[in-house]
Amino acid sequence: MSPATFTAMCSANASSPRRWDGTPTRTPRPRSLRVAPDSPTRLVRSAQPGHCPDCGNRIDWHPRTDADDRSVGLHPQELPAAAVPAVSRWHVSSGIAHPAHDGTPWCRIPHAALCPARSAPAALTPQLTALRRHLALHTRRLINNGTLTTRATPPAPEATESCRPARPIAQLLSVRYIASHPIDAIQCVAQTRQRHRCTRPVLDDHAPHGTWTLAPTTLLGRRTPSPPVGRMALYDLTHLPYPEQLRWRHQHCSSHATSSAADLALTEWEPFDPRLHHLHIHPRLPGGTRTQHHGT
């Protein structure tokens, strides 16, 4: 190296940080996920980490683009596309899961196809069989350590139907919704300071509660009610103040009711349809009483 070249490199290194070979050192600017002010939802578009309740293995939840409004649980790692059947290939773009292959050598696969707690699919490649066996060993370790408990046999439907509906129907903001969990088990979807999902329930003992009541299955004013008009148990929240009903609709606990924290999960409310959710219609009030002011 000539002295002139060495002098030029020294002067360049003095002006901007460079590596030993003269290439510039570029430190990427850290980018944080932000929510646009005009966004209709405060949900951050990133994988929502979770664990399978059956096997205990990790799942990444992503919103999907097909007809199903529910999120899809994908295996957290990419797999070679050649090892995954075409019907099980997914790809993620901008945090949204698409049920198709994007043409790259890698793809994602739903956790349900690998869950060791479920029956193995008929067509399972050797690579997926080995991965399924690895997940089964991890499940066995969780059970041996006491971290994961196997689900007990559910009691007879007659014993629980009248006391605690598994998917209760609620009315708030003049709309009827069906929940995915019992009223007292609905979990807040906001993000905590530790970037985990809040574990507090939406039902607060220090806040006004809804009222269990019997209401017509089909709203009045419908032209051709189907099924015929009957009566069902309904958790009525319409008598609560508007901010309280909005808190329930956003699925936030009392601590996150007015917080600016982003949501780490999608709300689990579904618009109630008597034809689609007829199996979850209960003609009796929980506990057999006339009215209850708590989320039984």
C-alpha cells in the first residue's frame, strides 16, 4: 500500500467510523413498532406470542386474510417448503398470514398440523415427523416439571350448562355479541410494560357489573326470525355508562381502560347470530335465579 493511499484511508477513518478494511460502519437505526393515529385498531402488527393449551409449545398468532375472522396459530419457525404439503403452506407479510405459498423456498405451517396432543395427519413428511417428535419431547418435559397439566375430562353438559355458560351472549352498545370464554374469564388484550399480554380479567369487582336476564333469541323487528323467537340467557350491559360499555367492547381491564398501550391480541367478541350460534343458546339463567349482577 502506498503512503498516499494509507494517508487517504486514515483521513477517511477520522471523518467517519470505518472497519479495519476501510468499509464504513453503518449502525442501523432501531425501529420500534408504532400505531398510526388514524388506525381503526390499536393492535400492533407483530406476531402475538402464545402457547398451545394442549401441548404447551409456543405459537405465533397472526391475523389472516381468508374468510375466517379468527387468528391463525403458526409454528414460530420457517420450514423448507418442500417438506410441507401444499395445503399446509402459509406465508406472513407485514404481520398478516396468507394461506398460500409465496414462491420462496421457505414457508410457515399451522401448529395444529404439528401439535403432539392431536392425531397426526395422514400425509406427514419425515421432516415434519421429526419436528412433531421434538415437540412431543418438549411437552413431556413440561408435564414432568409440573409446568403443563393435562386437561381433565369435562363434566357432563347438564352439570355446567345452567351454572356457567362456556360461551355467554352479551349485549352492549345495542349489539349482541358471543364471547369465547365465560364472563369472568374474559382476559384483557392490552400490552403491559413488560410487553406481555395483561392477565387481568375484564370483569372488575370494583366496577358496575352486567345483569343476567332472559331476552328474546331474535331481536324484535326482524321480518322472518329463524329460528323461531324464544328466550335465552343474556348478560346485559346496556344499563352501564357508555365508557364502561366501551371498555368491555375493547376488552380492557379497568387499569387499561384509558391507557394508550397497544393491544397485544384481537378482541374475542363475535357478532351473535342465532343460526350460527344456536348450540350456545341457554334457555335458563345461570344458577337458576331470576337475575344476577355478577359474571357467573
